[in-house]
Amino acid sequence: MTEELPRLARPDSVEELSELVAAAHRDLRTIGVYGGGTALADHPPGKTPGLLLDMGGLNQVTEHSPGDLILVAGAGATVAELTRVAETGDQELLSDFPADRTDSGSTLGGAIATRAVGPRRIGRLPLREVVLGVTVVLADGTIAKAGGKVVKNVAGYDLAKLMTGSWGTLGIIASAAIRLYPKPQTQGFVEIPGAEAALSSIGSQVAPAAVEIDRSPGVAATTVVMVEGLPESVESRTRQIIDANPGAMPGVEPSWWARRAQAPVTIRASVSPALVPELVGQVARLEDAIGYPIQLRGSAMGVFDLGIGDLDSDPTIATRVVLEHLRSWGQKQLSATVLCAPASVWGEVDAWGEIPGFGLMTTIKDRFDPDGLLSPGRGIGGL
Ligand SMILES: Cc1cc2nc3c(=O)[nH]c(=O)nc-3n(C[C@H](O)[C@H](O)[C@H](O)COP(=O)(O)OP(=O)(O)OC[C@H]3O[C@@H](n4cnc5c(N)ncnc54)[C@H](O)[C@@H]3O)c2cc1C
């Protein structure tokens, strides 16, 4: 293994994965990870890896226990396949995954590494609570296991939580055990003009599963509330939402549901739910002022992706203007970071702003990957 370490490898077992990582560690080669490849344009590109691991060989579902609401699978298993398996037990993956990315082959490992999230974040546990256990190959090739049914742990760390959102910078996820959820019988959608109803909808007694806002360039925003459950309950709650909101209409799942704004540059803006209507207003004013179309899409919980389009000129300038404008408007109450941008933009703008807990993140990175070999530059803050 040491002499002929390839540039690209597709391990079929955790042992093979471990040997490859150990060999790369001995050679001080950097390692990149390829799941479904749907998030490779997100975050900075990082350094070109000396070894690229294609996780597609680790795609087996090793356990599905509908009675225990648990599914265990290799990190390379696609979310689409896991959804299909869960459906055989009338269940679904508890976390909500982006619909279009699921169709394009995003994997369990990629979803965990990037902390994927979809519209139903209001009524659902966050992904880090859904991952019950993981098997991880650490930077030196050691196989570490954490959670539920496994034996070995990395002292002092909750490995499953640590891997969620780690972007391949702390270890390679080989497999994971995730919690399932009974599949709701029906869903109902209500469209409400504007963004003002978003906050009251989140807290209302109808207990929505999702409240999403979409605003296309030059067009007024729309709020869509989704409820799910038994048919009679969905029908009565849908009626309650319509009665409580002037202009509200029953709808179907919009074409943009669970699909992020697509544009050359995407900025993620987070505010408290109370500030959502103001943020939506700010984006409309900003679009008028700078002349770049901005697609806003996200959750009334306050997390939005802003797709900035038509960047014939310089994407760096547009990115900088939008970031600076949002930060000066929102001050400490808003976080604005670049999620996706051409490679040239990352080093030219303050892509991350102030990152809460960055010192701790750096300490953990040094502990897990002291040689800086795992996906260098791909993590939060360019870790
Ligand atoms: C148009 C568009 C829309 C999107 N919409 C959404 C959305 O609505 N919500 C959302 O959350 N995301 C969204 N994404 C991002 C992306 O689709 C998700 O994050 C997806 O779950 C990534 O899975 P993947 O298998 O394709 O990961 P990949 O693209 O293969 O990998 C992404 C990164 O994760 C790491 N990684 C992958 N596998 C492993 C592993 N086994 N162990 C350790 N690290 C690993 C690597 O560092 C890699 O660089 C969108 C992306 C695009 C382009």
C-alpha cells in the first residue's frame, strides 16, 4: 500500500479506507473526500488533495430496524437509497434533506459532513441529534467508533456530533447510524403573500412542520406554511392558517420547495425570527441599490440563502458589497457568510465574518489532524 498510493481511491471496506488514510498520513499527503459531489462548490475549494477518496464503495445498508427506528449504512449510501429503504417500513429519514441534491446523489456521509438541512427544521430534530453513532477513520488511519451499538470512542469527544458539519476536516465518516421517523400520512400547504406572517406562523397552534419564504428578484416575497399529519388534522389546520392570514390561499408544494437559490454566488444570512421581515425588506432595497438580482430563499426560523445573479462584472465586488451591507445593517444580530462562490472570490472578501467558537474549533482541528492533512481549507473559517 505504501509504495503505490494512488491519487484517487474507492475503498470497499472500512479496513481498506483505514489503510489508505494511514498510508497518506505516512506520506504526509492531503486527503479530499468525494461523496455525491453536490456540495463541492460550497465552501472554499481548499488545497488540491494528494489523495481523493471516492466513498461510493461504502454504500451498503447494514441494518434497518423499523421497530427501533434505526438505520445503519455506509457513508457512501445515497440519501435517495436510504429514503427508499426507510419507506419500506413506512418511515422516513428524520432529518430533512435538500430535495434536488438528494436526486443528484448526495450521500449520507456528505449530508452529515455538511450538516444538510431542508425546510422542516421547525418541527424536526437537527441533524446532529439524528446521527446516533458513527464509525470514523481518523487522520492517522485509526478506526474510531462512537454512539449506540459500538465499542470504541475517542476520549472526551462526542464523535457523532463533532463530525456533523465538519466538512471532512476532522475525520472520514465510514458509516453512521441514524434515527428514523414515521412517515406522515398527508401534507398541506398554504401560501401567504409577504413575509410578515412568518413569525406568527412559527409559533401558532397549528404546529407547522415548515414555514419557508421565497423572494425572486423584483418580486414580492411569499411565505409558504406546511403542516403534516393525519388527513383530517391537516385539513383543519390548513383552514385555520387561511382564516388567520388575509390573502392566504391553499396551495401545493411549490417548485422551489427544498431547493436552494441557484446563482454564481450564494450568501447565507442568519437572523432571529423576529427580524425576518426586515431582512427580506433589506434585500429588496439592496437589490434596487446595487442592481444585481438577488434570490432569497430560506426558513422563517431566520436562515436564508441569498443567490446573487448576473455577475458579468466582478463577482468579488458584488459579494463584498452584499456582505458589507448586510453586516452593517444587522450588526451583532446578523451573521452573513459566503456559502458558494467562484474560487477567486474567497481570498478577496471577508467570507466568514466573526465566527463564534472559532478558537475552540481550531483546538479541536489541531487535536484531530495535527498535520493538517484532512480536507485542508474546506472547513468553516477555512480550517
Ligand atoms: C444547487 C444546490 C442546492 C443545495 N441545496 C442545499 C440545501 O437546500 N440544503 C443543504 O443543506 N445543502 C444544500 N446543498 C449542499 C449539498 O447538496 C448538501 O450539503 C449535500 O448533503 C452534500 O452531500 P454530498 O454527498 O453530495 O457531499 P459532497 O459534495 O460529496 O461532499 C461535500 C464535502 O463533505 C465532506 N464529505 C463528504 N463525504 C464525507 C465523508 N464520508 N466523511 C467526511 N467528510 C465527507 C467533504 O469535505 C466534501 O468536500 C446544495 C448544493 C447545491 C449545489
